[in-house]
Amino acid sequence: MRALKALVILMAILIAAGAGLVAVTLYKRTTGHLETKDGTPAATKTAETGKTAGAEKHGFGTQHIALPEGAHLDDVATSGNRMVLRLRLADGSPRLIVVDLDSGATLGEFDFGP
């Protein structure tokens, strides 16, 4: 009987700790108090503008992305802080270019040609 009582108390403590962790995480996400691993504040979107807070200070300016000769831009998609450019090359094969929206750097390319 004592073991059962101890187990119930332990489970209650774990449930309370889990609920507290969820509450702290929700608070940090809704107020923008998240930090990256190096301790700097993470970029958050403001409710009024939908723009990333801090982008004015840390913007990357104008970036030039060189397209191959004869390539045509078919589509642009974004997800989080990534932008994917879908190109149609001169030979008709597709290529994807992945760009980091925080830094403007090209992260990589995917070729689907022969």
C-alpha cells in the first residue's frame, strides 16, 4: 500500500512539472522571449505587421541570386525562414534553389536533370 501511495505522489509531481513546462513554453512563444542556443533572442513575428521583429536591424539587404543561362523562374514558396525558388532550365529540367530568409544566403540547390 505504501508503494502505491508513493507512486501516486510521484506521478502527481511529474504531471505538475509537465504542466509547468508547457505553461512556460507557451508564455515564451506568445511573448517572443525565445532564445537561440547562443543566448541571442530568436526572431519573432509581430502580430500587427506579420513581419519578423528585428529584421530592420539584421536585414541582409539586396541579394543577387544568379540564375543559369536560359532559366525561367516557375514558382516561389516560403516556409518558416526558408524560400524555395523553382526554376525551369533551358533544357527543360527543373532545379530548386533554397535560400535562408534571415541571412539571404543560398543554402543549396537541387538538380533534377538527366
